[in-house]
Amino acid sequence: MPFIQRYQRWRQQMIWIGWPICIAGLVLGSFASTLEVLILTQGVAYGLGFLIFYYPILSMVNEYWIARRGMAYGVLCGASGVSGSIMPFILQALLAKYGYRTTLRAVAVGLTLLTGPLIPLLKGRLPPSERANIPKINWAFFRSPLFWLYSVSNLLQGFGYFFPSLYLPSHASSLRLGDKSGAILLALMSVFQVGGQFVFGSLSDRKVPLNVLACASTIVAAVACLTMWRLATSLPVLIVFAIVYGFFGAGFTAIWARMSTAITDDVTAGPIVFSLLNFGKGIGNVLAGPIGGSLVASSRSSGASSSMSYRWVIVFTGVCMFASACTICLRYLKGLSVLVVR
């Protein structure tokens, strides 16, 4: 983000660089025959391209939205949920009929045709300067207890957040709920993620306390995991879980913008705080696969049934969400201890 601030006049070029890297990552991934190549193409190349593509757009949003920035970020984050409500069905059909190689190439062609014509329309509100005169970055936010409080809470939330989208379809299959049950659950979760991010972002603009929003997001998500998902044996129960978890779990991301402004009001530090929160959740995204795989494997090695092999994944998700909420509550322990002493 600081790099983008300093070289605003190159934002359009950054988008044109990041976009083809994403497309190339998909195409090259279709030729992968080993896990290492797949990680390099789908993980490294696509991830790098997306960062180069995404952050210039994010800086443009900052120029258009100030008072209602939380709502704008909610819409931006929730936009992926719109495609997420349709793509599971398309990908399932393509994978079943053509395999992963043709599917990845088809997705690359689709992204090229759907996103390419829109890129010329992406422009900032302010005219770019030849050389942005940006003051020295203020790193004082590292000394803020609130920064570390939100960062740890965000990290814990990120550790658990991705497991339902990764394991809910296979869990539904293990319960023999139908071939399309997984796609239906992911689609519903994506739809309600859009609503959750929009609502939570809007509420953060309306001065609803950030700690209330953060705790509401994580506690409701935790309860949904440890009750509905853990005890579910039918599709209707899993559908209710997907709706509740999608709405509340995704709302946490939409309040990052207001978390950044609560931590610091410095114009140079705010984007860096947002980037660090994004990075913290990205750690959870990267580790979700290995952690989840280990938890499922350990359950199966102990002789658990197919459906019960997901129990520790479910428990881990719920505990991470509760831990995230408890971290936010630490802010009030000091004040509570003072009252008890008095």
C-alpha cells in the first residue's frame, strides 16, 4: 500500500500487470502434474498477481469513500460472494465432465472475457501526481495495544474462518446428502457472506462499537459451528449453518477499515494497518489446508467413521472463533480489575 501511494500514477499499469499474472497462473496450473508445480502456479503466481491487481483498486476505493468507507469495503469484499453463489455449480459440472485441466483453462478464459473489458473503467477520483509527495510513514501504531489486540483477534479468526468452505462439501458427502449438497451449501454461504459483509460494514459506519461487531461476528460463528455443524445429520440443518456462518463469519472482514482508523488516524499508517490485518488472515488461509488435513487424518487413524472424521475440524473452528472474541474482551479486563479493587 505505501508503494501504491507513492506511485499513484502507475496504478493502472499495476492492474494490467497483476491481471495477466492471475490468468497465467490458472493456465499454467492446468499443466501441473506435481503438487510443487501446482503450489507455484495456483499459490504463488496467482496470489502475487492478485495482490498486484487488488491493492491499486483498493486505493481507488479509498479516494471515493470516506464517511461510508466501511460500507464500501463491505461491498468490495462481498462481491466475491456473488460469484461464489454460482461458481460451485459450474465448477462441479466442469470437473465431473472434463477434469481439472480443462476446468482451469475454462476459468481462465472466463476471467479474461468478463474482467478484461472492465479494467479500463477502473480510475481513481483524484488526478495522479508525477511524484506523490507523501510524508514519512508513522510506525507509532506498533506501540498501540489496540493494534496488537485487533491483530491477534484477527489472526485467530483467520485460523478458523476457512474450514467450513473447505470441508463442508466433503462432510455433506460423508453424510450421504446428495452429490449437489456441497455445491448448494457453498452457494448459500457465499450469498449470505455478501449480506453479512454489507451489513457489518454499514454498521461500522453508523458508529456501532467495533468491539460489539467483532464479538457478534465471532461468537455467533463459534456457536453455529459447535452446535449446528457439529450435530448436523441432515441437509436442512447444514443449510441453516451455512446461512448463519456465512453472514456472521464474513462480517469480521468488513470492519477492517474501521479497525484501521480506530488504531491510527495517520493517513500514511492507516493503509499499512489494513494490509497487516489482511496479511494476518492470509496466514490462516495458507495454514488451513495443512492443519485441516492433519485433524481429519488423525481422526481417521483413530478409527472414526467418515462423518465423524471432521469433528476436530469443527471443534478447532469453533475454538478459534471463541478465542478471537475473548481476545477482544481483554480490552475490558483492565477497567474491570480497577472496579473490583475499588
